[in-house]
Amino acid sequence: MSAANIETVYEALALKLDTIPTKQHPLYLAKLALLLAHEIDDAPKVITQLNAAAQNLST
Amino acid sequence: MRPAGRAETESLYFSYPHFDAPQDRASLPVSAPVAIVGAGPIGMTAALGLAREGIRSVVFDTKATFNDGSRAICIARQSFHILNQIGAIAPFMEKALGWTTGRSFYRGRQILEFHMPDSPAEKFRPMYNLQQQYIEQFLWQAVQNEPLIDLRWQSTITDVADVGNGVTLTVTDPSGSYPFTADWVLAADGARSPLRKIRGLRLKGENYEGRYVIADVQMPHDYPTIRRALFDPDCRRGGTILIHKQPENIWRIDYQLRDDEDETEALREETVRASVAAVLAEIGYDGPWDLEWWSVYSANTLALDDYRDGRIFFIGDSAHIVPIFGVRGLNNGLADAHNIAWKLGWVLRGDAPVTLLDSYSPERRGATLDVFANASKSARFMTPPTAGWQLMRDAALNLALDHPFAGQLANPRQMTPYTYADSPLVTNDEGSWSKTAPLPGAALPDAILETGHLSDHLGQGFTLLTFDPELAKSVGHLPIGTLTLPADSPAAQVLGATARSAFLIRPDSHIAARWSQATPSQIEAAFTKSIGGPRP
Ligand SMILES: Cc1cc2nc3c(=O)[nH]c(=O)nc-3n(C[C@H](O)[C@H](O)[C@H](O)COP(=O)(O)OP(=O)(O)OC[C@H]3O[C@@H](n4cnc5c(N)ncnc54)[C@H](O)[C@@H]3O)c2cc1C
């Protein structure tokens, strides 16, 4: 995905999150993760990404 | 529990019998090849299985009647095959409600309808609903007709001691105590098993904290026999509800308690009535209803490390406790009883070496661990144990409203019989087979034959299933029956068989071995292995 496209997605997600009550963010993001996983249709690939997303979370 | 004013076994629709303790003390036999502790569904099934093998048994139970309440209500297809083989099936067929379909709802909207595999090739439906007291009554009727079984009510086993080649039980009944000696003992004494405690054994495993109130109501509710699961319903936000139809217009309503809900308060009659009324409103029922019985049940996965302790075998709830969602508690126990019954039969008659009995624990404990894996999966969906499971469960349900793929995550994948793939009795495969063919160790699938079903044609002991009359003749010297079918029969298709294939079927209808091209010596070797070694 090109830098421009990822930016489009990044912005759309930020805007969408701001239309959803903060309390609902985890539920929304979990739904999104399942939808994208279904779309990608490659379990090992998704597992790799979900592990990657867990990096550097502790501050 | 029952509503105020009704005695413990005062049911709206079932008359609990009263059984006296044995009267004629002087003529009571004080020994038997097999003693069975507990006349619950599992103990009685074991006694009937042994009788079918020609083995006499004495069954002891503390109580003076059947277990109280509907308890385990879902009987799986494989259990119906067991009930059929032990000659008890007729009243079950008449009374039980067969079903194939389940529906799951999320906040009032249906997100999934699932159908368990079924076809005319199957003699029995995938699942039947029947109250446990009927299960016990029907088994007891079969026990009554069986001269090889002596069932003693109001008789408690209070002690157990190993003696030489047997076990001596201390039996305590209203007239006092007496010793009873058996070669082998089956501990079918339930989840709180006193025998387990006397022997110093402990159930081990994970404890899921989900608690369910299970309540039966009688009402003329017009809905087919379909299992309904309500997730996060209005009447119980965050909770899960299961609804099952039973005979006699009885409806089982299981509802989950929140972690902060007090159990004593939840079990008060007024609280139960209010909770039930809210569920009925949720499903749109506004007719009259009567409260019949209620109890509380929690979702555990616990088992003994070894189902055998010397000459004592643990069967049913004494050996394992499983969550209710997968409806495996009773069904898993019936398979235990069936498994140990044929093995003890073969050993006690002298047809198999005593080493055959070593296979009981690995086979049945393996089955329990498999049940645990599946049931834990269901439990995590029905009763998410942590924040992570909770979020993903909620996401799946919410997504399922518009995306059916996510609804499949709510499929309970109920009870398929276990394959004894790692059993010491099962011969591993040779030859090439289609992927759908049943594996060695699997339960024999059913098929339609010219007359009746394949399952009707199996003999009482081992059966060699072939498609070649010459091969059938070649095993005439072995104590096994033969069933020869045409190579183009639907059974061959189900089994992935060709004209030269053969299957060795055990007395419990599991496949001991299969060959795409069998020879008589291979069959003999597999038979020897499947009875635990060379014949005595
Ligand atoms: C309240 C309740 C609700 C349940 N609900 C469900 C459900 O919804 N779904 C489900 O799948 N399962 C349910 N179960 C579990 C199900 O009932 C069991 O899996 C099933 O009964 C197991 O049968 P069993 O023969 O192994 O044990 P039990 O049915 O418990 O039988 C054991 C027998 O042993 C006897 N006994 C005990 N100690 C002695 C002794 N020292 N001497 C002589 N006799 C003795 C007892 O009197 C009893 O009759 C429920 C259980 C209970 C208690």
C-alpha cells in the first residue's frame, strides 16, 4: 500500500473513532480486526501482524 | 429445588417411585464378579452392558428413588447407539424429543442458525432431549428385566478394602452393615464420589467460574425442539441464556449469573420466578407457566489423572466433571460405562487377557481431555473468563449482526464421538484412504443397508466387516462375527471402502483396524492387539 493510501486509511480511522464514544473504541477496533482478518483470509499472516502490533506498548 | 409447599421430589409431571432396601438378608448374595457403586445413569448403563456380556453384577445406591430434577437433558446420537446396544432404547425412542437445529440470538436478533449433521443414513438424530429422571426410569426398567443385575437401594458403600484378588465393600443399609466382595468395582458414585475420597484421589484441572441457574417451567409454548442461545439479552445484560424443550411441555431455561450475583439470593424462589418471567417476556411468551424445579450448575473442567485405582474403575461424574454447554457430562459417562463393560466382560469370561483393562483409562481419559478442549472453547464463548475473551466475544457477536461468518464463532459444535487414535488396542493404518473415511479408533458411522441400518447388523462381540465373502470365511477360526456387504453398498461409500477393504469393529462399535487390502494374518494380529494381547 502506498504512503498516500495508508494515510487515507489512517485519517479515515481517526475520524471514525471520533464519531464513536471512547468507551466503545476497543469493541469497534476488535470488530475491525476480525473483519480485516476475514478479508485477508490468511491466518498466519494475521497472527504475525497481531503480534507485531503488541510491540512497544509499555511506556 | 422446588417451589414452597412442594416436597423435594414432588414433580408436576413425574411420579418418583419409592424403593425399599433389600429385605431378605439371609439369602442376599455377598459377592459378585462386579460391584457397581451408584445407580445413576452411568452405573445402570454399566450393569446393562455387563449383562449383555453375560456378567452378573450388584448395584448399590444410597437413595430410595431416582435423582431429583431434570439435570442432564441432552442425549447425543452416539449415546442412543449405546442405549440401543444394551437393549434399553425402546422407551427413549418413544419419549425423547429429537433435534438437529440451534439458533443463537444477540440482543434479540438472530445471528446464527446451525444444523447438526443428519440424514436418513443415520438411525438416530444428532441429539435428543429427555429429562434425567426419565433416563434413569427407562434404564431401571431394563435393569428390572435383567436377571443378571441385582440393584440394592438404600445401600451405601461406607468403606472399601483391597483383598487378594478383589475388593471388599462395606455396605450400610437400614438393617445394618455387611461386607460384600467383588472381583472388580465400578465407582459410578457421581461428582462427589465417596469412593474417590476413600481412596485419597482428587479431581484436577481448571475451574471456570461461570455459574448457571437451571430452571424448568411447564408451559404450552409453541416452538419447535430447537436449542436457543440468547447472548446479551435485554433481560440479562452481559449474560447468556439457553432454552431447551423437553417432553411434557417442560422448558429448560439456563441463565448465567453475573460474578457479583449472590448465589443464595439467586436461588430464592421469588428471584427465580422473576428471572424466568423476564426470559419469557424476552422470547415473547405471555401465556401461563408453572415453575417445576431449579438448581445451580457451574462450569468446571476436572478429571482424575487415572480412571483406575487397582481393581476399581471410575466411570461417569466420579472420574470427570465437564461444563454443561457441550452437553457432554452424561454422554461422556455413558461412553465410559460402555467401554469398561465389554472389556470386563471379555476378561471375566476368559476371552481376553487382563491387560485389556489397562486400555480403559487411556481411552476414556483421552476422550475427556478432548471434551475439555471443546467444552472450554464453548465455555469461553458462553462465559468469557477474562477481559480479552470478553472483548473478542462481544466483537464477534456484534459483527455477526451483519456478517454471518462471525456468527459461526457462536456455533457450539456439539458432541461428536471421540476417535481412540492413540489407543493401545487400535492398529494403525496401512493403504490409502479418502479423507472422509473414518479413521482407526473412530466410531463406526451408520449407513442404510437393504434392510435397516448398518448399526443394526453388527454382532454382539467383534465384527469383521468385509465386501469379500472369501475373506470373511478366512477368519472362521477367530471368535469374531462377520458381516459381508456388496461392494457397491452405501456402507462402502460411507466407509471409503473398495471390494478388498475390511474393518474390524469392536463390541463398542469403534473401529479397531481397517485395511484397504486385508489378509487373514493381519486381521488376526489386529484382533489380538484389540483384546489387549494373546488370548488366555
Ligand atoms: C443439580 C444438577 C444439575 C445438573 N445439570 C446438568 C445439565 O444441565 N446438563 C448436563 O449435561 N449435566 C447436568 N448435570 C450432571 C449430570 O446429572 C451428570 O453428568 C450425570 O448424572 C452423571 O451420572 P453418574 O451416574 O455419573 O452420577 P450421578 O447421576 O450423580 O449418580 C451417582 C449415584 O451414586 C450414588 N451414590 C453416591 N455415593 C454413594 C455411596 N457411597 N454408596 C452408594 N451409592 C452412592 C448416588 O446416590 C447417585 O445415585 C447436573 C447435575 C446436578 C447434580
